[in-house]
Amino acid sequence: YDKIVIEYELFPYLPAWAERVLSRLGISYIVDYDDAIFHNYDKSDYPWVRKFLSRKIDVVMKHSKAVVAGNQYLAYRAEQAGARQVEIIPTVIDLDKYRPQDIKKTDIFTIGWLGSPSTFKYVEQVMEVLQKFTSENQSVVHIVGAKMQEEHTGSLRYIPWSEASEVNDISRFDVGIMPLEDTPWSRGKCGFKLIQYMACGIPVIASAVGANVEIVSESNSGVLVRSEHEWMDALMHYYQDSEQRQRDGANGRKAVEERYSVQKTADRWYNLLIS
């Protein structure tokens, strides 16, 4: 091999000895981050972790040939750590897989979220807003991936995730949501849900946190929100204006084609690997 690509770190919760050895042996390695993994250490609940490992990821970054960061927040940490080279390459999708689907929409307005049980906590933070909205309007919430089996609970529909059905599930949304809390960990997230929604031509509503701000504002693909009141207003905005949904959905798809696709970023990774 000529180079090693490391996702995050070689040995979690151990000092960066292995990465230091690679560097001293003259073996180039590239380290890749799409989450603020350094906060596992410097903001740990365990004092001994904070004491002995708070700068562990900074050491990994400093001794690397290059750091690939998924957003500005992660890139800034790499620069502060003294990384020799920092490249911002966003999270991307494959345009051949994520294509807008011609699915007949019903009169029921569908609010959609795609994720996992570990990130469902963010939806729970806006659950009162969603329940209030759906109780007052002809609407339903599709939760994809948070539970293993499909079930119905009032206006909430829990749908099991599968790779084969993912694009069809997203395409049934009228709007895709990405709530987040404003924490250091959330600021390191790279907005993958938004990019998936946008790739399917779906407008988005997202908490104004971290990469969400850059993705939505630069693409004109949706609405950024900061409060329960703004969540309600954004949902009503799209509920009442189907033409705006189509325009913002088209803007999102265009942005993915131009900035957030494998087809656009593959050459950047290739050049990094051969340099």
C-alpha cells in the first residue's frame, strides 16, 4: 500500500500510539471525519477520559498526511490541531441510486423523517409540534428506521428501514425534517438526512444547527428553524403551498447534483489518494 485511510481513529479509547508510530515510520495516512468524534473524549462524562484522552483526536489529526472533514466545524478542529492539510469533502450520495420517484401523492400531507433509534431523540424534541400540527391538519408523520416493525399510532406511522425501499419511502414525503439540538456533537453532524431528502426532490425543514445551515441556505431547498413556533410556521408554509414544495425540492436536487454526490467528489478523493 501507499497510504492508509483511517475513519476517525485506529483504537478507540486508547492513546494515539498507533498513529504516532505510522507517522514516525514515514507511512502516510489520511483520516476521515463526518462526526465530532473528538467530543467522545474532551466532553466525556468520565473524568479519567477527559484527563488522559481529551486531545487524542487532535494528535491523530496532527500526525496525518491529510484530514478529510465533512463540514466547517470539523475542519476548524483539524486546523486548530495543527493538521498539515485539511480538505472539506461533504457527505455525499450516489445520484444513480437516489432519483426522484414518480409516486402519486395523496391528499394527506406527509411529514417524513429517516434515521435510526439512536437519533430518534431529536424527533422526540419536536413531537409536541408534530402532534399538534397533525391534529389540526390533514397530515401524517412517517418515521422511517426508528423501530424494527411497522405499526400505527394515531398520526404517526413507524416504517422499518431497508436499503431497497429507502428511496421510495423518502419519495412519499411531502417534506423531510431534520431536527437537532444545538450541542457541540450536533454541530459536527454533516446533514446526511437532508442530502438524502434533497436527492429525492423533497423540500426540507431543519434545525439551524451546524452543517444544516450551510446546506439549506446555499441550496434554497427548505426552511431553517430555531423554535417550536418556527417549526409550526414552516410546516404550515409547505402544507399550504404545493408549488413552493416543488420549487424547493427541485432546488435541493440540483444542489445534490452539483455539490453532494459521489459523481462530483470522487475525483477529489482520487487526487488526495495519489498526491
